[in-house]
Amino acid sequence: MYCLAASASVSFHWGRRNITRMLEIAAWHEDELCLVAVEDERAVGFASARIDRGSGLLPGLLGQIEALYITPPARTRGLSRRLANATIAALHERGADVVHNLICIDDDDARSFWQAIGFAPDMVCLSLYREG
């Protein structure tokens, strides 16, 4: 398990059970990882990611960032960038040649954040939702 440390006192007020479950799964699964940002011994953020081995038709491994969240009081101190970079490094250490991160098409803040780290738009994900 990876951990980043800094210094402030904030705790999650939602989803503690889901985050705990995600951490437990990531701790033992060879293709999943979850990094936790800790300040003053309290979790203030996390990133989850995975390695996708694909179908074997294309060479190399794909890293996929599934989520990155920092509690609002812990934002604007560079923690999001440090956590993102640590997640990317962990995926590269596990053999990922490419790292993907899906964001909402109209989320300009997320687009700016990830592009500032070095990500570039290269695909568009189209979704079809079942009616009813």
C-alpha cells in the first residue's frame, strides 16, 4: 500500500465503508492499487488505479486511473498533483506503457488538471444508456 504524508486534520465524512473495501481489495490484488493521501494521521484523499493486461493482441500493459479524490479542505496545496504523479509512477513501476484517465467531456477543470500533468486527449468514449 502506498501512502503520501503531509500535515492537516481532515477526515472523510462519506463513504468510509466503500473506501475501506476498495483499500482491502487493492491491497492484495496484483492488478489493482490504491494510494492514500494522509495528513496528521488522517486520510484526506485517495487514488485508485489498475493495470489492464488487455486481450494480448497489442503489446504492453495499460494503466488506468479509476479515481482521484481529495477532500475539499485539503485541496489547493498541490496534494492532487502529488497523488496523481505517485499513481502514475506506481503504474509505470508495474509495467504500464500507457496510462489512461477518463474524465467527463465537459469537465474543463479536470481536463486542465490532467493536461498540466502531461495527459493529452487521444480518444472519445461514447456511452449508450439503457432506457427505462
